[in-house]
Amino acid sequence: VWRKEKKMMSIVHFRTNGLKNSPLWREQVSAVCLICNDKIASMKRSNVKRHFDTRHATFASKYPAGDSRKKAQQQLRVWTRQGDYNSASFAGSLAIVRNGKPFTDGEYAKTFMLDVANGLFDDLPNKDKIIKRIQDMPLSARTVHDRTIMMANQVEETQVKDINTAPFFSLALDESTDVSHLSQFSVIARYAAGDTLREESLAVLPIKGSTRAEDLFKSFMEFAHEKNIPMDKLLSVCTDGAPCMVGKNKGFLALLREHENRPILSFHCILHQEALCAQMCDGQLGEVMSLVIRVINFIVARALNDRQFKTLLDEVGNNYHGLLLHSNVSWLSRGKVLSRFAACLNEIRTFFEMKGIEHPELLAGFTSSLLQSFKARFGEFREHTHLFKFITHPNECSLNTADLSYIPDVSLRDFEAGVADLKASDMWVNKFKSLNEDLERIARQKAELASKHIIAVLTMFGSTYSCEQSFSHLKNIKSNLRSRLTDESLNACMKLNLTNILVRLNNPSSHRSSVLIK
């Protein structure tokens, strides 16, 4: 299927096996493929047939000769005639999806633009032309849906290509239930793409039966094989610590290690472990919060006490100028109040002594219990401390304890030699000490010294925060009003909402410059 570049001369029908019923437009100079936009220098039948058979074999199988092929050809001709309308249509569809709106809002968007254009462009001589273009822009529900699927497929192709070229990648996995009581398995990948690290939502897999480890593993492996994900490059997996994920014999991670027949790092999400620690101390935490609120109210709610306490903070040089009031309806209020209270704890005790008020040992017992709970958790991160330490303190890295067996294709001998050279250089040691907080810049500057180790560590997940974020988008997209959204549409909407990849706003027939939107 082709279009002219300079002057259309005639329409030729090739009735060969590969191009039967495929209309081509003969031109004087060259031909342009409507599917991939490639140019063919010669209009010879053999050249055209070779291009179609090698580049578009899937097109021939997807649209066999007959009515389906004719419909596809007609659609490509429509796209060719529409020209710039398609880029605008893609941009509008992307805006609708990223705002969590239903596909049917495309018609509303056109109505809105037409109403605004009548007043906004009233003094322009080409007002009628502008309105005509808005009217001709395709934004029906079907069009928005198809554009969304096309852009999501484009993003997915880029993700798979980047993962295949990256040296390693890690996964964050979590499962949740949507509004229609369907289990959704979120798969987030982190990998190095050039000089940057990317976190991308690979898929939201629907689990329509039980959610046992075998079901999750089967669904994930089918997806990995279908999309050609290089599982030999998988370095680590971060989960929420549920039994179906971390079970010793039949958990997801156990099945994955058995399938890959090699060690794979696993981490229990830090956020989940913190929540479990808080649950263990829930009773004591409630008592502490009650005590803190009483103390804050005694100081802040009384004007004289508030002024005197602020004066005390200024005299001792405290960075804060007062305490915060707790609000149950304000998100994260409890954490902010406790943080400020802890930072001013010494001043609070001094203020109470000035007032002659006896105060208990605030937080003492609770802190001790909480520390014991924290010591019982986060074992995976402590176990691999030296593996991570090389990133921020390469001059202090202990080679005897750094376990490199989890990182494929890393030679221990070459790693030791590189680190020895690094330690021997005062310039590098001082440079790393001054740049501890800039991890990515450090990674680039020492790319020749154990670069694989650096990239491997930087790709690891410490929490399933990205999965939780994806479930927030899921709740917004698949709401009570859109509970019948198909799995394909939901996955496409999720991918476009969560990706950081530039989306190319064009269609297969567009030969003009494409518009990129992040």
C-alpha cells in the first residue's frame, strides 16, 4: 500500500502472492510506503514485493486478501487525506487518557473547542477555516480508543527494546483488586536506558481465577514470553512480602528461581515493613499520639505559652519557630506533627521545667519497643549492605563480603582490580566523598570502574511504591462509572498514564514530522 510523493500517474494492481489486491500509486521519482513511511527508490515489482514481504508480513497475515484487506487499504487512504488532523487527534486522545476521562469525552472536547472558537476567533479572517478543521478532527469514542491502543503499543515496543539493550533490569510486583472485583497484577520494571534510569509499567495483568503463586507466576511468564522479555537479565524482585510471593517452596519467587535455575535477589518492600512495625506498636502509638496532642495543645492553644515557647526556640537557635497542630483530615499530618515534636523535644522539656510542670519521659518506652521491631525486619537490606555501599563509599568497600554472584557476567577478579585502582587514587577518593548524594553522576564518572556493578545496584527496587502509585491510577481510570472497561483498554490507559517515554503523535500513514509528547 503506497502513496505518491510528487505526482500520481496511475494506479496499478499487483496480483502476486505477496501483493494481491494491494493498490500502489506509481510516481515519477519514488514510492513511499503508507505503513512504515519508507521510500523505495525504484518502482520495480520485485523491489516492492520484497519490501512488503520482509517488512510487513504481519500486515499480510492480519489482513488477508479480500474484504479485510480492502478495509485496511481504505483506512490508510483516509489517513493520507486527513493529514495534520491525525496528529491533533492523537494529541487529544492522549490528553483524554492521561486525565482519566472516558473515551466518549472526545466528542465533548470537540463541542467545547467549537463553542470557544466561535468567540475566540471571531475577529480572524480565517475563522471559518479554523472551525472547519475542528469539526473534521476525528475524536469519536472509537477513534480515541484506537489511538490509545496504538500509542500504548508504541510505548510497549520502546520498553521491550530498551530492556533488551539494557545490561540488567529489576521488577517491582504487587497485586490488588479493582472495582469489578478482578485481581490486577502490576508489573513495574527499572532499567538503564542510556544515561538515565527508567521506571516503566510493563503491564497490569488481569488474574481472573484464584491468586495463588502458581497463577501469578503463570500469568507473568506468559506475558514475558509473549513480549520477549529477556529473563536472563532479571536481577532482583521487590514484593509486598505476601505468602504467595515469598513462600519458601511454592511462592512466586521460589517458582521464578526454580524456572531460571539461578539466584535472584528479593526484597521485602520497605514501606510494607514500616507499616507492619507500626501495627505491632499500634496500642503504644495511640498512647504516644494522645500524649503529644495534649502537650501541643497546652503550648499552642494558649497565646501566652505559645509566645513564650517561640521565644525559647529563638534563644536556643532551633531551626523551627513553633509546633504544629494535628489534624485528622490532613494527609500525613500525624507524621509531620511527630517529626516537629521530636525535633523540639529538648526545648519542650525545658519549657515544662520553666513552668514547673512535671513531664513524663516522652516516647522513651515506645521508642525502645519500636527499635526492637525495626531490628527484626529489613534483613534483606542489611544482608546486602556491602553490595550497596560501593555506590556511595567505593573507597571503603569490603571485597570479602560484597556478594557479586547475583550480578550476571561480572568478573570478581576484574572488579577487585578496578576497586584497588580506585582506592589507590586520592583524586577519585576525594571526588567520591564530595559527590555521595549525586548517584547517577557518580555512576557516569566511573563507568569504566565496575560500571556493571553500579548499574545493577541502581536498578534495584527498595519498595513497591511504583506499584501502589499504579493502583491509584487504576482506581481513577477504572471507576464505578467505567467498571466494564476491557483489559486491553485498561492496560493501554495505565501505560500511557505511567510512562516517561516520549509518545510519538502520528499514524502509520503520516509522512510529516511527528510530534513528541512526554
